[in-house]
Amino acid sequence: MADFDTNPTSLYSIKGIVILDQDGNRVLAKYYDRTTFGTVKEQKAFEKSLFSKTSRNTSADILLLDGVTCLYRSNVDLYFYVLGSTRENELFLDATLTCLYDAVSVVLRKNVEKKALIDSMDTIMLIIDEICDEGIIMETDAQAVVQRTALKSDEVSFSDQSVSQIGFSFMKSANEQFKWSLLK
Amino acid sequence: MKTNKKDEETGGNVYAHLDKTSVLQEARAFNETPINARKCCFILSKLIYIIQQGESIGRTEATEAFFGVTKLWQSKDVSLRRMVYLAVKELAEVSDDVIIVTSSLTKDMTGREDLYRAAAIRALCKITDTGMLQTIERYMKQAIVDRNSAISSSAIVSSIHLMRKSSEVVRRWANEVQEAVSSDNHMVQYHALALLYQIRANDRLAVNKLVQKFSKNALRSPYAVCYLIRIATRCLVDDDQPDSSVFTFIESCLRHKSEMVVYEAARAIVSLPQTTPSEIQPAITALQMCCTSPKAAVRFAAVRTLNKVAMAHPNAVMSCNVDLEKFITDPNRSIATLAITTLLKTGAESSVERLMQQIAGFVNEISDEFKIVVVDAIRSLCSRYPRKHTVMMPFLAKMLRSDGSYDYKKAIVETIIAIIEENPDAKVAGLAHLCEFIEDCEHDNLSTRVLHLLGREAPKTPNPSSYIRFIYNRVILESTKVRAAAVTALAKFGAQCVDLRPSIQVLLKRCLLDSDDEVRDRATFYLKMLTEAAEGLIHNFILDGLQVSPSGLERSILDYLRSGSYSSPFDLRVVPVTQQALSQPEKRVPQLVEEEEKPKAPKVEPYAAQLAAIPQFAALGPVFKSSTRIALTESIAEYTVHMIKHTFANAMVLQFECKNTMNDQLLLDVSVELEDPDGEWETGNTVQIDKLPYGEVHSAFSLLEFPDSGAISGSLGAILKFKVMDVDPTSGEPDSDDTYEQTYVLEEVDVNVSDSVQGVAKSSFGSAWEALGDDATREETFQLSTVENIPDAVKKISEILGLVPCERSDRVPEGKTQHTVFLSGVFRGGYDVLSKATVAVDPNDNSIAMNIIIKSNEPLVADLVISAVV
């Protein structure tokens, strides 16, 4: 069992990543700490408590709840949470939340709301998987995460891409044209 | 129509009401040819979703779905392939035969598609075992040093997971991991450093070298620097002679350009034990800088760390008070509450008034749970500045009158009670506020709690009669439970204040007409006691309450009934006493306490059932007292023995917990032989251990009768005796039937006066002392050579006598050169023992002198107890 709480040199520090809607219903959740959140009942109870404490406050913040450090950010009808070990440096957790939100924002073309997210559920699942592996922070660079979720180039507008990504898309497009030329 | 309604209810989330059966049905599309990538992607999302939601899928169903997923490898669609990896990881834990995808994953992890390789590595490592791991070892080593950061990080993080079950294989990749630490990518460097540390964690020297190396050659990744700080901190804590350059490195990180690193270094330094104020001050300054950050997470981290360090280094944190005061109005309530509690810990006495005014404005805006934290902080502030109770008490009283939950009110009541108990000067004001509170309290538990306190403390105030009105109002206005508590409180006034007794009797007579028998019975009982009983009985039955263990009482009554002999009445004195009265409420631990719970003292009662089950000792009656576990051997000895002394009315049973730490031996017929060189103590029945295999713990017992001479202390030699049968270390099977006898010398067994005394605190020591009379009083004066100050002397005498302090008289005010402590307990057989011990420091040579007076209701008992100190 991964050690989330006692060992200061353990890399396991993300207990869960949760996305709730404006009524506190779960949209998507991935829990990594089997000790604290081993059952769905425990997870749902925590989500309810968490939502009641965060839904009335500012759009981004941090709090301690039941021995879990919780960072959250909201937009329109979605609430994004990173649940961390209290042992972890809060700035690691904050970087993780920022990465999650920014990556989702890019994928949904800044249209961060429930319907758009549900329509791209598979991509959001991949994003969370790229950010955190079984409780270990994998990546905190949103651009890198987006790049790794294998998006087709026509799904991303140019203004959202970094220079290297533009190059990547251009190269792909050039390859396609080259193939057609050969066939002709 | 129905579908539309459902969609509306869940806000259009098609995933919210997925049905497991339907999804598994849809998963059959995986078998179709050609593969519809978009459709399958959608179905995989739903399948993964229901698994993550905790839907339980049967093993057969999961395996069937898993096989379907494996067919999707035929598709070249990149998005679909990535979803397949995700599904493999989710299904792996609940499916059989997951190894069939090993070859596909291995092909992907070594193929040309970079987007496949990273995710394939992670999926493959999730399902691999040690044997399989060796077949892909070459690919893993290549991946760890791959130039693509996603691949490298995937391999390293997967290796960190693998360390938990296949660490011997992963350790062989140390060279590649070492190389990866040089990566330019921040995450790769961080992951690689962490894995390298874990590979070497058991080698102290290697870890130190690692810290030396990387603290000199600058790591590029702030995450890696933070991790290096954690390793370095661990070195400083674990090493007996830590290298000072390690601390220098951590301190230098306070000036790092990354905020994350600065904070990590600061919290590392303040968490170190035994730091000097000059060492800690730069870290405090760094935290102070973090307090000015616009980011809530940074402010939160800083104030939370300051909150922790404020307990250990209040003076150092004081310099941050100006910044912390601004946080009282921070929009983040967690930050505001942490700031307040930190200020309450570090505030100077002169700033208490201003601080309380600021808090008063803030407290109405926060929720009850945060208010409770503030209340707990106020409690610790009152402990530090007792004279400021005049500022704190009205504040708490005002909070008590405002709206709030039961838990909130309870926290305030408990804080006021704690202040009253700790600070005699605060008693009158505190009791007055609590009286006002119960006038309009809707929580019976809190009312009874306050009434209990009034009964105990108010009679000792200068004007006890002023409280009667508040108590009697409860008899008239409240529920049965509260009325009964009020009657008990009135009785305590009558017991302690002789001049009020006639008035109390009048009030109790009125209670005889109460509608509930709980109240009437109490009133009847107390009235009879107050009108007819002698002073001693009044104290025993009204003030001190029933101080027996519930299970002990139950056992004693059952023994009495089973004996079938009712010629003599049941005697309560044979019931084992406990240090805590039955009615004493549990004290809530303040929320501010973050330290790990200290190991609890061993419970006395569990042994009683064990002893009662031994026929040889059944006739001894109930256990009067059991001691703590005492080691008779060193912990690393071949045979370890711990002793527990169980005291009965006329005998002791010594329990020897024996453990065999020799894996090639089976011990037979294990017993402990006792020998008294003076010949006073004789061993009665013994119970031996027939078999003591390796690694197991069993108990042998010996009975010791108290000597006819009346002695209650002594020192006995002890020898462990047993037969050894040699066995095979791995199987535990005997090598042969041969045995040989062996002995093992143990530490001496000491029987002390304290073994015959159970500490029981008196709620009103003065009255009990007067009630005992002077017939059985003994006095001694002597010098103490083994203690250096008054608190230690007080503690020492309490231990030697087995008595406990009363009325918190063991608290020695600072700077005192003389102090008197009140001690009380019960001698076996049910005899009261009281003691006044006055400790003084001789100003000439700073030696400690003690005068001790012991009283009992039995002269012989007083003689025996005083013998502990002569």
C-alpha cells in the first residue's frame, strides 16, 4: 500500500482528483489513497462535505478538511479539486491544480463548463491520467499534458498552441499532403 | 420522455445514470470488424467511468470485457489506443489473464510511436510481476534515459511503484536512474532523484553522499530541489552526528529563486528538533515573506507552518505578528483561523486586549468549526497568561450567549471549565458565567456538566450561597436528567458547607415530591445522609462518589451471588477501585493538538478476566490492583521476560510474560523460581508454560502470600527455569526427543508499598482530612538525594506511596521554594490513605527536604505506608 501520510520522502501525495458540478454531484473522480478513500461511501461523504464548504466561497482557494489538504477552483458550473496529503508542500498541490484546470481549459477551448466537459469525457480522463499516476505527480506543465493526450490537430485552435505544437501540427499536416501526392 | 426527465435532473450528464449491464452489452461492439474508433472510444469512456464510480463488476464479466478490449489493438487510432491503455489499467485489478496483453504492450513500449510508448510503459508495469519484469528489464533501462521526457518520467514513476514489490530488480537500474537525474526536464529530474534515493535509502553512507553531491551541483528542477531538502532533513534527524554542511545547504535554499523551494526549506528548518533561535530566524523571515504572497496556497502554507512552530518557538514567531494580524480579515477562512490561533499562541501579554477586539469582530463571520479552533486557542492563551482571564472570560461568555451548534457550545463550556480548574483567580467569574449559561441552556449534557462542576467547586468559593438559586432553578424548570444533577449538586453544597446544611435540607425536602423517581430517590438518599450520618460517611457517599471499575463491580457481585453464602452482606470494599470516578466525563482533546497520540498507559482491567480463569487463583477474590509491565530482561536477550504484579486482598500473583527469541529452540515447562534471602516471602501455587515455541509470548504465574510479619515490601531473586528441545529453525519440528534443563537469571522482583495502594483522588481533600481524625496519623521529615527540584520531588513521592495528587495540588507555581501537595488513595482491604507532603528547598545548599504526614482510618495501614519512606 502506498504511503500517503507518514513518510516525508514518499512521492505519493495526491489522494484524489475530483470534478463536481454546481449541485455537488460528481462529474468525474479518481481517488488514489485507498486507505482514506477506500469505498464509494467514504468518497461521496467527503465530496458532500467538501462541496458544502467550498461552493459559497471565492472561485479558487485552499482549505484543510478532515486531515486532507484541498485545493479547488471553479468556473461556471464546474468545481475542480486536488486532494493532497497534509504532508505535501502546498505549492506542489497548487501547481497540480493549475495544470489540471489549464489543460482542461485548452482542450475545451476555454469553454470550461459541464456540457463541454462531458462531451470530451475521454480526453479529460486521459488528462487526469497524465497528471497523476497512482498518487504520484507526473506532470505540472499543462501544455505538455495537452500534447500527450494525442489530440488530432484540427481539434485545437492555433491560438492555444505553443510554437512547438504549431510545428507539430504543421508537420502532421504536411505528411498528410505528401501521402496524397504519392497516391496521385 | 422519461429519458428527458433524467437528463434534466442530472444536468445533461449522460454518465450520471449509466447502467452496468447496458455498458457491458455495448462493449460487444469491440468485436465488430472493422473497428469504429469513435464509437469504441465512447464506450470505453463509459466502461472506465463505471469502474471508477465503484460499480462492482464480477470477475467473469470483467475478464470478458478485458478480452474485448484486447481486440481494439487492431485499430491504429491514436485516441482509441490511449483509452485502451487506460482501460487495461482499470480492468487489470478485477480481471483474470491480464498477461495476454503483455506482448502488445511490450511492442508499443518499444515501437516508434512516442505517444504510445510512455502510456504503454505505465500500463505494462501496472500488470507485471517480478518474473515478467526481468524480461523487459532492458527496455526499462533504455526508457529511463530516453530523451523524450514523457517516456523517461513514465519509466521512472513506474519503477517507483515497482519498488514496493520488485525492489531487487529495480535496484539494478541505479546507473540509468543516476543518469536521468541529469535531465533538463524538471519532472524527470524530480522523479529520478526520488527513485535514486529510494534505491539507496537503506545505505546511510550512500544517502549522505547523494546529498553532498546534489547539494553542490545545482539541480535545475525546483521539485527536485524540494525533494533533496526532504532527504537532507531526514539525514539531519536520523544522524547522531549530522554534517553541518547539510544544514548549510538547506539554509541556502531560503534564498532560492523558486517560491516553492523557499517554502520547503523554511518548513524543513522549523521542523528540525533542537534548533537554536539564530538558526531558525532566517526560516521565520522567509515564511514571513510568503505571507505577503497574492496566492492563497502560499499564504496558507506559510501561516500553517507558523502555526505549528508557534508552539515550540513562540518568541521567534512573534516577529510575524504584524503580518499575521492582517490575515484576520483574509477572505480565506482557513488562513484567517490559522492566523488567529497563531497570534493567540505568540501574542505578548500586553497585546491580548487588542487581539481579542480584532477577533471579536471576525468571529461572527466564520463557521462553528473554525470557532471551535479559536476557542481552543484562547484556552492555551489563558494557560500562558493567567492574569488575562479578566479579558478572556467575558469574551467566552459572549460567545456562549450567541447562536451556535452543540459542539461549539460544548467547546466553550469546556474551555471555561479548564480555565477555572487551572486558575483559582478565575473561578468566581467563570462559575458566574456558567450559571448564567445554564439558565437558558437547551443541551442537557452541558447543563449536567456545569452542575457537576458547581457541586465540586462552588462550595469552596467565598460566597457559596449565591449559587444555590441557579441550581434550584434547574430543579424547577429542567428535564429529569438535569433535575437529578441539580439535586446532586445541592447535596454537595450541604456536605461541604455546614452552615448551609439546614437550607439545603429544606430544598431537598421539596424535591421529594418530584414526578420522577430518579430525582426523588436521590433527594431521599441525600436528605437522609445530611440529617443523620456522620461527617465521614457524608464525604464518602456524597462527595467522593463510587470509584470502582464497572467491570470489577460486576465481577464482585457475580462472585458474591455464585458463592451462595449470604450470611454476611456484600462488602463494597472488596471491589477494585479506579483512579477515575464513574461519573467523571471524558475531556475532549483540543483540536489544536496535532502531535501523534502518546501511547496509552496499559489498562489494568484486562488482566482480571485472565486471572479469574486460572483455577489456582480463583479463590483469591477480585484483583485490587495490577502494576505496569516491568522488564526483567534486556529487550534483546535470548529469552525476554516482563512481569506484571497483581495485588489481591492478602496475596500477590506475579505474571511473567515470557518470549522465546531463539528460532532453533522449543522451551518446555517454563516457570520462574523466586527466592527471598530474608525468608519472609514464600511462593505458593505456580502455573508454568508447557510449551513456548519461537516467537510466541505466554505467561507463567507465581503466587506470593503477604508475610505474617505484616511486611508489604521486599526484594526477591528470580530465575527462569525451563527445558530446551532443539528444533529445526525453518520448520519448527523437533530434531529429537532429547531435552536438557537450563536456567536464566532475571532481574530482582521488587514488591513495593505502592503495590498495596491504589491512587484515588478526593474531590475535597480538606474535609476528608478532617474527617479521619488523628488516631492513625504518622509524620516523618527527611532529605531527598535523588531529585533536584520541587516538581520532581512531588512526582517521586506520589510514585513511591502509590497515591495521587488531589485538587491539582501537584501543580507547583514557578519560582516557589516551598510547596505542599495533597495525596490520597486506598490501601488494599478498602482503607483510606491520605497524605500531606510539604517539599522545601534549603536556600543554603539547594537540597530538597520533605515533611510528610500520613493519615488513615486504620493505624496499621498508616504505619505500613509510612514505611515506604523511612
